Amino acid sequence: MRTGLTIGEFATLTHLSVRTLRRYHEAGLLEPASVDPFTGYRYYTADQIPPAQVIHRLRELDVPLAEVKSILATEDPQRRADLVAGHLRRLEAELDRTRAAVVSLRQLLRPDPAELQVELRSVPARTVAAITGEVALGDTIAWYADAMAELDAAYPPPERTGPPGGRYANELFTGGNGTMTVFRPVARPRAAGRIEPLTLPPVDLAVAVHRGPHDNIDVTYGRLGAWVVEHALAVDGPIHETYLVGPRDTGEPAGWRTEIGWPVFRLTPPATGAGAGPEGSRTSGDGR
């Protein structure tokens, strides 16, 4: 006498293949309600349809088998929701990384026909309010956000005299761990918490502006580096970034503007006279 739905009938009702249902059984995710001891036929009940569909959706989201088992074994609805939400957050982060890679690849495969605008700039010494730390490359975004929040809290807008910036040691990129400094130019730098007054030495920079989100800022880094190799003498020093417009200014990534400053040794002194800016000379394209 039949005691439930055959595996074929259950497969039809759940839109899962017989092979998939057998795999779920073998993995301990969805055991049949009964198995005929003589024929080995699997039988299911109508109550098992929702769990089967939940398993299918979780596997479509690439939830590992161990996590699927944990979710099914948890009787607390909130705990189940938290487990699923955690995996969804990981998927969203992976999706963001995929989108960033796609943007970078498209830009590399179809470069912007406009030549990179590079400015040779002599930046004088200045004292800023800064936070410095040893940071792993994978932690830079979180570390930067915390440091900038601390600087913003200590120095409200009336005390700020320019856009925030950062200096990043070469070791951060070459070894995955290095010194990172974020700072704000302010009227009166003072020590508070992690904040210390920091005197930035004078430096000559080859400067280019990266426009838009930071997902593909490495492409602008590469183009600027290539320009430096061809037109200037690079020196050993931290990369400079200045956040003219950033996430703290607008939630629209398309509006972000980040200056990248590559330390160089200037072969000629800064231009003076008509047409020369106070900070140095501007060059377009190949610099000639």
C-alpha cells in the first residue's frame, strides 16, 4: 500500500529533478518520509514540499550544504533569518567585487580616448591633523572610514581649510601591509585621541584626477604610473590622495573626484610668470 507521494510525483510538484531529490537525501538535507524496505522506493508527504523548495532556493544562492543544514535544523525563526541574511550580505559583497572587476576590464579593453591630464605640482610643507596606523590592505576601507569619522568629529566644517587626504606607503601595495595616514587640513591642528598634528614635508607630485567610484581607481593609478615612467623620474615615497569630492560629500559615486599624487623628482623648477599656477605647471597628454 502506498504511503505517500512517489519521488516522481514529488519532483513534479516541487519542480526538482529526481536526481536532485536523491542528492538531497544522500546529503541529509531532505530525507523521504519513508523508504520501502523491499523496493527501495522513496515516498514523500505534501508537508515536505515547502522545505524542499527552501533548500532549492538556498542552493540557487550557493549557500554551502553545511549552512543549509544549519538553517533547516534551527527552530528559531529569527536565527534562521539571521543565517540567511548573513549569506546574502556575502553574496552582495561578491557581486560588488564582480561589478568593480567588470568596470575595470571594460575600461582597460576600451580605454577612454581622452588623454590623461597630468599636473606637475610642487606642494609646500604644511601641518595637518592626521591619524596614522599600520594597516592591512584588506582593512584599508574600514580603517579609513573610522579615522575620517574621528577627524570629522574633532574638526567641524568651520575649522577645515581644505579637502581631506591620505598618504599610503608603497609597502601597503607591494606587501599587503603598510603605513597609512589620513588627514584634514585645519586651522589649528591639535592632539586628541588618535589625532596628532603632522607636518607633511614639501614634495613634487605628478597629479591626475580619478573621476567616479573607487572601484576602478587602480586603472587611473596604472595610467598615471605609465605617464611618470615616460615623462618624469619617480622617487621612493608614499602615494598621495586628495578627496576633492568623496563619499562623505555625496552619495552619488559618479560625482566623486580623487586626486592621485605620484612623488617625482622634477628636472626643471616650477614654471613662473604668465599662465603658471601658484603650485606648478600643468601638462596635458604626453606633456610636450
